[in-house]
Amino acid sequence: LTAQEMAAEEEQAQSKKALKKQQKEAEKQAKKAEKQAKMDFAKDRYGVSAMVQSQERLGRTLIRVQDLTPEKANQLVWVRARMHTIRAKGKQCFLVLRQQQFNVQALVAVGDRASKQMVKFAANITKESIVDVEAVVQTVEQKIETCTQHDVELHVERIFVISQADARLPLQLEDAVRPDVGVEEEGRATVNQDTRLDNRVIDLRTTTSQAIFRLQSGVCQLFRDTLLQKGFVEIQTPKIISAASEGGANVFTVSYFKTSAYLAQSPQLYKQMCICADFDKVFCIGPVFRAEDSNTHRHLTEFVGLDIEMAFNYHYHEVLDSITDTMVEIFKGLRDRFQTEIQTVCKQYHSEPFKFLEPTLRLEYQEGVAMLRAAGVEMGDEEDLSTPNEKLLGRLVKEKYDTDFYVLDKYPLEVRPFYTMPDPHNPKYSNSYDMFMRGEEILSGAQRVHDAQLLTERASHHGIDALSIDSKLHKYSFRYGAPPHAGGGIGLERVTMLYLGLHNIRQTSMFPRDPKRLTP
Amino acid sequence: LTAQEMAAEEEQAQSKKALKKQQKEAEKQAKKAEKQAKMDFAKDRYGVSAMVQSQERLGRTLIRVQDLTPEKANQLVWVRARMHTIRAKGKQCFLVLRQQQFNVQALVAVGDRASKQMVKFAANITKESIVDVEAVVQTVEQKIETCTQHDVELHVERIFVISQADARLPLQLEDAVRPDVGVEEEGRATVNQDTRLDNRVIDLRTTTSQAIFRLQSGVCQLFRDTLLQKGFVEIQTPKIISAASEGGANVFTVSYFKTSAYLAQSPQLYKQMCICADFDKVFCIGPVFRAEDSNTHRHLTEFVGLDIEMAFNYHYHEVLDSITDTMVEIFKGLRDRFQTEIQTVCKQYHSEPFKFLEPTLRLEYQEGVAMLRAAGVEMGDEEDLSTPNEKLLGRLVKEKYDTDFYVLDKYPLEVRPFYTMPDPHNPKYSNSYDMFMRGEEILSGAQRVHDAQLLTERASHHGIDALSIDSKLHKYSFRYGAPPHAGGGIGLERVTMLYLGLHNIRQTSMFPRDPKRLTP
């Protein structure tokens, strides 16, 4: 036995012991409860329910916490919710019951509906347990500021535990939503990123997390609705591919039966094939995989790509306009339909409202470089933007144009992938663009080379093997007539993060993957 | 040099030679054309356009083929389309121009707008090339039965090639849409599956493929719209996971930096974590990976899963009803909004219209077994359904109830995964269900065990290591209060295939992946 195995056995033995002890304790408690129940007039009004195993289809209506308003005053209702906080005080016990972003105060008090034992039972329910309560809705004289349902409280007549939480929680919800003021206040715990992610099931219950991911669902919905309205077709592209795209760097390898395959770094080639197959305008939403060993605030090894590709008639700005229109529709939709979520996140992570212009501001790369130089940055004409320079440019643009969203058009040809169409008027530049939110890149796109011969030239210029399957597929797609086309790929988690003014992409990925994290 | 390298060099040398020869020929043709052009009054009215490189943003409006109707009679319009067929006849040349599912006849005839040379040029354009034509819309006396635009033809005044297709196509579109009558008609070519898939960019241009994938886009849209309306939240779940789910069979391995990871076989666990994190009702659409070496008409190694998970109050039939409602909304939406696509596919692959009932038919597993036994099948009470028996049961149900869609509820516990909730009234059965379309399974689902202790028991009964990360994560999720919940996963390609009455799943996956196919 290795030391590790011995440790594991030891641990197991200990946990068995602990389990036995727990069981004994439970039995003791049960006996005690039984004895007490004999003299308790309310004994059928509380307790731990049998596991819900679909024993019968009850007709009972459960009222949602958000619907507990003064209109329901004096009604007897059933509510299922989590035990958010519990405070016992003599013959009374005050509970806060939570359901997603909403919560309500509830009172169990010794009287003709509740016994002393029942109040004690309620007081001992563990936090985060799920309970069913039957209660009368009562309006309150003084607003309850700590609950979303200010104007009412519940007077509990029955209370049953539906699912019991462990007594010891790995993190406290109230710590997890404490405003992020940059410095730790004395005596007030905060929860660090890793603890949150290790215990994501609990961290996702906070009002902030609920708001973030409901808004993210909205981003996808707005993206699709806008594009479907414009006549786009949704496509599904394969994630397991036979050849690494764009030269093979940063790609994950998969064992595929007796051979090897790769995880797609983008749906690029497949979107383009759909254009060559006459789908005209396509989009897809799906995972994108990057085997980059980057441990930054904005890189993930797996993220969700919102991808667009579109045939155009004469100029790739036809496509660029479609994409910026779509982004603007997303921004407007979030502003108009997710204001509650935005405000909720803002309470914990303060940020200024996201600003955008109509039409979207479009600057040429050279203009951007000129602005940076005027601000003291030294850089070459055809040099790519570093991350700090992107951020600085974002600040300069915000100062000058008052927008958090803009397009930088006509990137130097050298810094773009081989399939990027060169600028017809200046061979050092290209028909390509990035889009920025709050100074960080969220989309990269371009007119693509749709001519097989030019593509071969460009690939060989980039030192890409012309016989590699990837470039063969590319060329092949263009041999049977290809419309001019352009497109781009958007990072979903970045859009959510930057729209909300958050500072770490792990906050906008439910189960983030980075070089150091593969769980949960 | 190895023999292989020498062969490669030889090939390269030969292709260089061929290229030179081609170039010489092209130069010769160009000179000839130049000479001819000098005496051609129409020389500026046709030719090969320079590659569209976004030289300028032309204001020119292109009319869509589907909009070419008698209302446009006598108007001079620009149209961009593919050269579908070309037939020269003396001083005239008849073209069919195609745009997605639509096509129109066009005529280039020697006269005051077109020269002999121009007609010859048009006659020599390769099929599938993309052209811009300027033409007068003319109504016709006799309906043109072979085109979707029956009532008009185009009288061409200018014609330019925008993107030239190779002269030799790997498959002919007219062969690829020939009705599937089971036997090959003499002298009429058909295209086999592998040729289609190897040349998917061309195969996807057929009216049948266009219809299939537009309808598939509709399935996703209807699925999401229905669920968003019901208050579901869209989630994104990771595809790279640290532990194989459900025991580890049939899972693809990924190299993940210095360690190994797996591709998710389903979003199961993550959907459940979202339910434990209070999202209440969630759905996701994304790739699902199965390393099964199955070469059947209905298995893919990568397919698109439409997944649902939902907390319920008292009985999992609350969830089952939500899912069948959603399926019915999809069927209705397809019937009402995609009739053209359904008819188009039907022309090539005949099938009866898809039938469904409201409310959806729900049979218990035991009833299904009884029906099979009455039809002469011998099987045990707790035996799983074989594929042939599923199909037979589908036929029996169709005969008796006249529906192509039904639910089989209460499967034997033994044949379901360890996290399936046992039936409270009969421990040999479970709260689980499959859904069938035309006798084939499209969804598998169940109430899940949401109690950590019962889950441990069930896992150990199935011989699953209680310390594996997967079951630890499962249990962990349920330790802090878990609502009862149920859900299911639907295969997108199967729904499309079976709704349209197709017989191979490769017809409803744009770029299918199976043990033998990784390209394109």
C-alpha cells in the first residue's frame, strides 16, 4: 500500500465511523421527537416529508414568492422555498424564505396553530433546506427592507422539510453577494473566486449569479431573434475535426477510435462551406476550444462562440453593418428587458451603464494608431494592438466619442489569418475588423478570400502546407463557385462580462474551464 | 528520398506542368478574345468580373429570384444567381438561374443587346458558376413548368461571371435530387451517400438539402421559443469534463495540457446542478459525444442534443407534460410554417405526413410489452426493448391509435441509469420514459434521484465507484438541498429525420461524424 492509499483507507474508515455516529445520533433524536410528539397538539403540522418520489399527483397550487403581494392578503397559501435565514426569538421564529431572486419574511409563533415544539423544529431547520409552508399572507405596517416582498409576511401554519441541507455550508450566501468595494471590510467575510467555483451549485444561487446567467440567456435569445428576423439560418457545425485549423497551434487532441482527431477552434471553415452551399446567411452558437495555456482574466479553454457568416453583393461593409446592427439590438434588448438583472449585478459589482451609438462608431486601424500615438504610444503602422493598447484606445474612444462599443476596421494584413481578404486599395491592409466593448475585443472578423488561387498564395505566404486537409477543404469549397462573403465570431462570456462591467470571465461562465480548472 | 516523397515530388512537377499548359492556353484564349472583342459591339456587356474584393460599395439593387413575378414585367433588373443549366440553340442560349430553392429561365439571344460572341460566352459558362445578369423581366405565354418562377423569364442584356466553377463537377445536382424510388431506373444516375458526403458543399445546394436544414433550424427555434415562453432559462454546459459520466464506457479522451479529460456524453449532470442552483427550469442545445463503434442508420459519434431539466412540485408527470407540450408545439410549428420544405423533401423521399395526438398518447411500459406479446413477441417483464421491437411497437401503436408520436412511461428500473428514481409503488419499475417518433426513440428521460443517500445506494447497486468524481459531484450537488426534478435529452438529427420520414441520420446532419467518417 502506498502512503496515498493508506491515507484514503484511513479517511474511509473515519468517514464510516462518523456515519455510524451520525446514525446513532439521528436515532436518538427520532426517539426523543416521538416522545415529544405524543404531547404535541400540532404534531401533524410540521416535520420532514418523505422524499418526493412522485407518489401522487397532488392538485395543490404552490404560490411563487414573487407573487406574494398585498392582493393576496389574508389568503391561506402553500409556498415552496429555500430557508434563507432563520432567527429564533423566544416563542417566535423569523424565517426568510428565498426563491431565486425573490424572498419573503415568514413567522412561526406559538399559538393555536403552532406549538412550542413546532417553533423549535422550524428554528432548527438548516439553512438552504427546501421547505413547503402553508401560511396566511399578512400585510405589514412597516416595509420589510431586507426582503424583495416588502409589503407582506407569511404567518406559518404548517411547515415541512422537502429536502434537507447539510448543516455546514461551504460558503454563506450573504458573504457571496457582499458588495465588491475593492478592500475587505473588517470582520466581513468575502468569498474568493476558487471557493465560489469549487462550490458553484451554491454560488449560482446568489441573486448576482441568478441575474448574470439570466441576462446571458437573454444575449443568446436576442442574438438569434435578430438574425432569424434578418433571414439567417441556424446551422450546427462539428466539433470533432480531422485536421487542426489555422496551422495547428493551440488545439486539443482527441483519441478517435484507432486514429486521432482535434477539437474545433472555431466553426470558421464550416460556416464558409455553408455559404458556398448557398445558405446565404448563417449563424451558430456552440462551444469553441482553445488549448492556450493563458491564465488571464479573459481567457477560457472552452467558451461559447456566437458565429455569423454571410454572403454579400459588393462590399464587406454590408456584412459589417449586419453585425453591428445585431450587437445594437442585443444592447437595446438587455437595457430594456433585463434592467432588474443589471441593477442586481450593479449592487455587488458597481459599473457605469453601457453606452453605444447608432450608427455604431467605425474607425480605421490607422486612425486608432494615430490616436494612440497622440497619447504617447510608440508603435509601427503594421504592428498589432497589444492588450494594454486596446484598453487605452478604448478609453480614448470613450473620451472622444462617448461610446463603450466601436469597430476597428482595416487591420494590417500581416497580423490576420491567411484566409483574410487583402484591402484592394492598399496591400498592407485587409478587409478585416475587430469589435470592442469597454476596450476589450469581443469579435474578430473579416471578408474571407473566396478565390481558390488567391487562397493558395496566401496560405503559402503564411507558410501553411498547401496539402494540409484544412487548406484543401478550404480551396475545395471554392472550386465550384463561391459568393464573396464575410463574417465574425463573438465570445458570449466576454459580451456578458463587458456589458455588465465585470472583471473576470469566470463570473460569466457557469462552469469555467481554464488550464488549471476542469471541475466541477 | 522515400518512394512516397518521390511520388509527391513527381506529382508536384506534373501539376506545375499542367499549370503552365493551362496558363498558356488561357493566354491564347485571351488574345483570341481580345481580337474578337475589337469587332464585337457588345464587348462591354459580358465577361469575367474582377474578383469581388470590396473595391467599392455599389448602390445597385439585386433582385431575388423568388421575387421575379409578373408584377415586375418589363422592368430591367440585376440578379445574382448560380448557373443551374445551360442549353445553346443556334443564336439563342437558354439558361436556368438558381438561387437556393428558387429558379428562373433566362434567355440570351443575338439581337441589338447581345452579339454572337456574347451568346457564345454565355453558352460556355460552367455550371454552378455565380453570375450577375442585367435583364428585362418578361411574362411568358406558356407556364415554365421546370422552374419555380413559372410565369416570367429574363431577357438578358448583360452577363458577368462573379465566381467561376470548375468545369468538372463531382456530382450533378439533377442526379442528387432524383426521386428515391428504391430501384435505379435505367440510364438515370443516382448519387450514393458517400459521394454526397464527400462533396457536401455541392450536395447541400440541392432543393432537398436546403429544405432539410432550413426545417432543422426551425426545430431549434420552435424548441427554444416554446421553452422561453414557459419561463425556462438557456444554459451553456462544458463539453470538456474531468470524469467520464455513467461509468466511463463509450467516452472520447482528450489530451488536456499535462493531464487527460473527456468529452461530455450528455449535459445531464450540469443540467441537474443548475436545478440544484435554483434555475428551476433550464434547457440547452449543444453537441453530445458518444464513442460508440456503431455503424447504423441512426447513430452518430457527435450529435446535437436538445436538453431539458426542470424542478417539479409533486409528480414527474408535471415535467413529462411540459416536454410533450414542447414536442407538440414543434410538430405544429413545422406543419404550419415549413410546409414548402416538407413538400420539397417529399418529392425526393416520399413519406406520409407526420401524425400526432393532443394530448400526447402515454402508455406504460407494461402495456407496450402486452401489445408486443399479443403480436407474438416473446419477452420478459423487465427486459429492455430491442430496436426491432421498438419499431414493431411503433407500428402497433400507429394502427391502434393513429399517431406517430407517443410516450412509453415507467421503464424497468434495471435497464435505466443509476440516477433514475425508482417507482414508489413498484420497485421493479422506475419514474422514467422514452419518446418515440415513427417507432424510433428520440428522447430518453426520467425523474432523477435527488437524495444523496439513495443515490449512493443506487450507484453501488450498479457497481459504480462511489468515489468517482462524477458520482461525488452528483451527490455533492444534492447535499445542500435539492428540489425534486426530471428531464430528458432529445436528438436533433433524429427528430428531423423521423419527422420527415427519412431513413438515414446522415441526411439530417450537415457534416456527420461516425466511426468511419471525420471529414469534411
